[in-house]
Amino acid sequence: MSVIAPKFRLSYLIKGITDNIFWIIVLVTLLGIPAIQIVLIFIDFPVIDGEVWNPFRVFDAMTHPERVLPLVKNFMQTDLFKIVAFPGFGFAALIAAGTIFVERKMLAKLQLRVGPFYCGKVEGILQLMADGLKLISKEIIIPAKADKPLFWAGPVLFAATAAAFVALIPVAPGMVVADVGMGLLAVFAVIGFFPIITIVSAWSANSKFPFIGGIRALYQMVSFEIPLILSLLGIVMLTGSLDLVEIVESQANFPWIIFMPIGAIVFFICILAELERIPFDLPEAESEIVAGWLTEFSGMMYGLVQLGTYLKLYAFAALFVVLFLGGWNGPWIFPMEPIAEIITDGVVLMPDALTLEVVGLPLFSQEMINGTIWFILKTVAVIFVILLPRGVFPRIRIDLLLHIGWYKLIVLAFVNIFIALGLVYSGIIGPGGVL
Amino acid sequence: MSKQLLPGLAIEKVDDRIMTLNIGPQHPGSGHMRIIVKVDGDYIVHCDPDPGYVHRGEEKMAEYRNYITNIPHLERPVIHDSCNILYPYCLGVEELLGLEVPERAKYLRVIAAELNRCVYIEYWLAIYGIFLGHSTMFMWPVGDRELLIDLLEKMTGARVTHAYFVPGGIRNDVPPNFEDVCLRQINYFEKRLKEYAAVFYDNPILISRTKDTGVLSREDAIKLGTTGSVLRASGVDFDIRKKEPYDVYEELDFQTNVLKEGDSYARSKIPWLDMFESCRIIRDALQKMPKSGSVRVKLKPKPKGGDTEVYRRVESGRGSLGFHIVSDGKPQPYRIKISVPSFRNLIAMPHLLTGEKLGNMPAVYWSLNYWPVEADR
Amino acid sequence: MSSADSTEIVKTDDSSIIPDLDKSLSDSISKKFSNIEIAYVKPDRIRVNVKKEEIIDVATFIRDELNFDHAESVSGVDYPEDKQIEVVYHLGSYTDVSLDKKILALATRTLREDTPHPGNDNTKLPSLRDVFPSVSFHERECFEMLGVYFDGHPDNRRLLLPEDWADIPPLRKDFSIKGR
């Protein structure tokens, strides 16, 4: 695809470079300086640690890099950073990408295959990037009789709802995108959106296979939402609050899964059904209805739907960790003592005389790093267990699915609630309990 | 319900409640045939199988070819199981021409036939897995099948459609170290077979989907004339290798597997149990085989049969396959009729599917060990 | 094989006596029905030629008294020189252990017309579907391939041929494959 230059002359090259330099200088001067002036008139300087950060400080920091650290630290506490990078979209998307790759590789090894192999030097690591590029470059085809506004809105809404779900999960002490007082209730509300979006995108495609798939997805999601919510009521009773951060803090000594194993199992099965993973992947049953409600999506719309699905996977796994496995609590593994002191106080070369340190560290508090590491470990473990049934089980039939959702799981969820009530009223655990 | 206008066209009155579905040839869950089902809600009220999409006129074309040139032609109905479909043809022509097959050829024929049986059953199991949505059960049998296809390639030179059997023996002898390689691969294959139990046959979701669905009682199985694994899953102990032994099956030590329930689970389990028996047969045959000898009877060019007819049958991967050869003294056969087990089991399909749930259809239909290409010939 | 010859052909290659069971089977049929002929009695293979008017009685007798319970195959053979089409039913037994190896070939003939109109001409046979239910799909195939109409079969329809087949039934000898 590259065109070999017919002739190469040094003078042409130098001319090209000087042309570019000239135009850059002109544009920066004519447009950039007025833009900076306007920005400086209307925007206040940030105040960090009691000092006003005016442009002179910024230039100064550019030459002494360690003085940028308070600025960076302040930036990490802002909402923008939390939404975009950590613990919001960027973090979740990274974990989602890792999940897709691990799923394909793990499934392949389970099935005596190799999986992605050629992209990237090491066992096909760059396969996802290749897939992403391919999806971006494909044409987006809309069926002629489809309902266009709804059809376009479907995948965007799906990804947006999944992102909203991700926003509610606390990752580390102080790091949660949306600190809502009734976090769990907000989670239920957001989960309730997914069937609506599925049926909207299935209906608007105006074709038989998406329609059948959408109806099946509706049956499945609705019938498993009730046991999902019921199984978590036990936790709410035991902690006495709906706030996710408080639920995690209440598990400082023991995770709730020890007392609520039935609730954990019911919740796990409902997760598999909500995510449409095998054995509950009826809405996308490939040997019966091609691809279900995703049939008509092509190109980046399909990419958005996949992104939404895997964000949902991460969010559900993170929710499981937060509610049942103790969130970010765990023994202190990092940073260990000598390193911790070095980070905060610097290396003491000669006592009282010479200390080598970087002012402004630590960027994060120690608890936050430890908490994040434990959270990631637990989430990854739960994701593994969610991915595993795909290689082991066949697809379940629809009447068995509804039977499980409406009879067995609701009964088990109620049993779980009675256990929780028993524990609270006997005063063992819960608000005002012995433990 | 329908008025016959021309042969093949009919007018039907449309009913409000009943929906006619074409589980057609272009469907990921149907194979190369069409099943016209009428459903009332989720229950099938009428089922009409419509094979014939792969009908090539094998029997008619066989009348134009000599007895020897018919061999690559007649093995095409089932390309994996080609040795088993040529077996009764070769036995029949040997009876017509009065040929005596050498001992070593008989043992090698038995080994090739059993390998073919395993190859076919693995492929059938793989498709059964994928119809139920179990991708691991698709990958494992197809992967293990490669071991056997490798052996067949060493034996015959081709992976499928071997054209290995000729009237009077087999086409060529096996390479020198074939016995050791075969024994090693069969031992590993048997170990792999045992792992299917954990992932497939003891899988609770599979059991809940296939147990007690599509139950074929013993009387119905006999009356409808079903054969092969369908018959043995309903409690009838009939295997032609035991009842009417051909070649050296009398001297080999194996048993037939019979289950009594007659549901889809039993029908899916019998072929897997049969594969263990095939491994036993192959090991036994390798041991008892004469170490050297000719493998083929020299034939005159364009052999002519007498003025008689023969009917020979053989137990193939799907059931009893019969050849009715009528000859009138010319080098071409007068009439060849292939009685394929898939076609004989086809009659069980409307019998079982009527009254069944639509969601059970793939589990029941494919468990009948139905190979569409063979049924159409 | 013409139907006027009624000698019993004995093929003895490795057994010097005809097995008693085959002989007794063929004798019981010929004792009961006088108008049939036994074409041959080989080890494990018996062939009985029947006229089409009596075939249902003979088949019922074979099913009830001799314990043959299903049909292995139904093949139609076209004899244009005799102007007849022959249909051979190969019957086997699953329930009777002594009959495991044996196949009884029940053959009958019907008239053949030069220009066939399948279903509307004289090429008709009574259907054995009520006696042996296993023949129903085989008889459908025989109908479409040779043009033999089976009276009493509820469903004489196309099975394997495409719906728009307008030529003569393909397994007849006058039908030649294009190019040969």
C-alpha cells in the first residue's frame, strides 16, 4: 500500500520540513495565543494545597518534574479522572479487553485448540486490537425497514447503561465514580434497564430472528431479575444499609459469603442469566436463530454491544466481590513496610543531614493501593468462574430455564432471607450484633 | 387437509392456531434435509420430513458402471463410513462371482470397517453436541477423530472416501509398521473416549434435556423396522456382526450394547459405548491377523455376474446396511438397491416428533442417527 | 428370472444339506398357499414369488405364523422385455432368535405400461403397509422411482425427487441419464 517516491531530492525534503514548521508557528501564534488569553480570562486557577497554580508555576513545574506531583494528585481526585480513567470507563474497558482475550484463550485450551495465535508475537496478544480495527472499518448496514432512530440508539444506550452500572461500583476506599447513598437501589434500577434496551433494539430491527431472540432475552432477563434482587436482600438486612461503600466496610473482618452461601449461589446463577452466558445463552442460540437480537448489528454498533456486554460482565463480577467477597478488604500485601516508608519519607542517607526524597509522594494513600490490588484479584477470580461454564455446559431449554428462574431460585432466595432474618434477630451479626 | 393438484403441489387451508415452520435445508440446526412441522404454541402437531435435497441417483448411475468402477461411486453416500457402505457390495459381488477372500484381507477389512465406524460416530457426536449448544462437545470428538483418520490415511491413502474395498479383498496392503502405530493410537483414543463421560454424558443439563424425550418403545421400534443404535437403545439386541457374522467377526471377541429406556439419552449413549467395543475388536484383530499373505484375488477384466440376485447386509455406524444386487450376466449390474439405515430410521421421525416440544426437536431428531446424505443416496 | 419356472434351485457351496429351517419355512408357505412358487431356497435366503392378488394374505401369514416382523428393504426392478415391474420385499425378524440370519424375499409383479402416468394407469399393487408398517417410506420411494401405485397407502407422494420432476420415473429402463 505504500507508494515508492519517484524521485528523492534533499531540497524537497528540507522544503517540506520548513513549510511545516512555518505553518505550525503561524497557527500557534494566530490562534493559540488568543485561545490561551480567553481561557485565562474565564477560568480560575486551581488552588492546590493552599497555593494558587498560575501559569508561572506550570512552567516551573515543567522543568522540575517532581513539582508536578501535587497537580497530578489533585487531578486524580477530580470527577473527570474518576469517570474516564480509574475506577470508571478506562479501567473497566481494560479489564473487559483482558477478559475477552482470556476467555478466548482459556476456552481454546479447554477444547484442545490454540486460540488466537498469530496476532502479536506472544500467543496472539494483539488479537483484540485487530478485531477492534476490523470492526471500526466495517460498514454499518441498517435494514431498510428498520426504525432508524431506535435502531441507532440501541447499542449506544446499551453501552451507556453498562457504563452507568460500572460507575456505581466502589473499587477502593474513596474511589467510586458515583457515591450514591443508596448504591444498591441504584444498581437495581440500572439493571432493570437492560431488558428494555434489548427489546427496543430487537423490535426496531424489524426482522424475524432478532424478534425471536429479543422475546427470549426478555423472558430470561425478567424471570431472573426477581431472584437477583431477592438474594441480595439478605445482605441488606445484615448490614442495615444500601450503600455499597458501607457494605464493604462492614466486611472488614469476614466476607458475607460465609453466612450467606445460598444467596451467593443464587446471585451467581442470576448473573449468568443476565449476562446471557452459556448455559443461558438462549437469546443468542446460534444453532437455532442465527445470532438472536444481535443479528442485524454490524460494524461499530456490534463493537459497542460487545463492549457493553463485557463491561456488564466486569460490573457484575465486581458487584459480587463487593457484596459477598469483601470488596477491597484483605491482608496488607503492598506496599510492604520498607517500601512504604521510602515512598512517604524518603531514603535517609545520613540521619538529620541528608534525606533523599521526592516531595509530594505518595500519590495514593497506602490503603488505596492495597485495596485496589485485592479488588482486582478477587474480581479476576470471579470472572474466571463466570467464564468457565462456557466450555462445559450445553444450552438449556427455555421451559427448563423459566422453571429454574421462577420456582427454584425464588424459593432458594426466600430461604436465604429467612436465614438472614434469623441471624439478625438472634443478635449474632448485623447492626447491634455480637460480631 | 390438502388437495393434490400436480404431483408435488398441494393447497392447504391456513389454520389460525397452527403455524407451519420450515426447518429447512438452510438452517444451522437441520442438516441437509427439510422438516415441515406444524406447531401449536410450543408443541408439534404434525411432522413431515422432506428428504431428497442431496439425491443424486446413485442406484440409477450404478447400472451404467462395471462392478469395479462402481466402487468409488457407491461409497459416496457416507464419505466417512465408506468402508462400511462398500462392505455388503463387495460381499455380494464375491458371492455372485464365487470368489474366496484371503485371510489377511478379511482381518484388514474388519479393522478398516471398525475404524470407519468410529470416525463416523465421532462426527455424529460432534454435531449432536453443537445442536445442543455445547461447543466443547463439538471440538473434542472432531479433534479425536483426526487420530483415526490419520490411521486410515496410512492404510488406504485417503482421509475419507477411501475406495479401499474391492470384490476379492482390499486394494493394497498396509505399510510395515502399521500394527504398532495403530495399537498406540487406539490406546490413546480409548483413553480420550473415557473423558467424554465427564463433560457430556454426566452433564446435568444434557441429562435434563434428553432424558425421557422422544421415547421409542420396544414394540414400536420392531414394528417400524428401525435399526442400529435406535433399535439397541430400545432394548432389542440385534447386531448383524453377531447375528449374521461376515468375514472374521465370529472369531473376534466383543459384545453388543443394549439399553432399555429408548429415550434420546440412551440413543446418544449407545454409539459411544459401541466405540469402546470397536477398539476391542481392532486390538483383537491386530493380534490374530496373519502376518503376511496376499490381500487381493486377481480378477479378470470386466467380471460378469451370473443370472442371479443376492442380498447381503452389514452393520455400519448407523445400522444394518443392505445391498440387493440383481445381475443378468452382463458386466454391469442390472439393478442395485441400497437399503440404508438412515432411510429406515426416517419413519421413526414423524412418529417421535409428533407431540414433542419444539425445543426438543434437535435433541430428538439428530439422536436418531440420521445421516441425510445417506438417506437420499 | 421369469415367473413360469418353478424348480427349486439348491446352491450348495460349503454345506451339503439345505438347512432344515429354511426348508421347513418354505414348505409351510407352499403348503398353505397353492398358487405361489418358491423361487429358490439358499442357506438363509428364501425367495417366494406371489401374484399381486394374494400378496396381502401371504404377507399376513408370514407375519403371524412365521414371525417375520419387519421389512429390511423394498426394491423395485424393471423388466421391460416381460413388460412387468417386480417389487421385492426383503423381510427379516427381530423377535425370533432362530430367524436371525434369515431373509425372506417376497416378490410380486405388476404390469408395465409404455407411457406411464404414475397413479392413473394399470401399474398398481396392494400396499403392505397395514401388515408391515415399516414399508411405508420405502413404498413411497418405489412409487416415485418406478411409477408403481400402491393401493391402500395413505400417502403416495414424492419423497426424494424434487417437486417439479416432470419426466418419467427415473429407475425405469427407458429413462436414460443425459449424456450416456
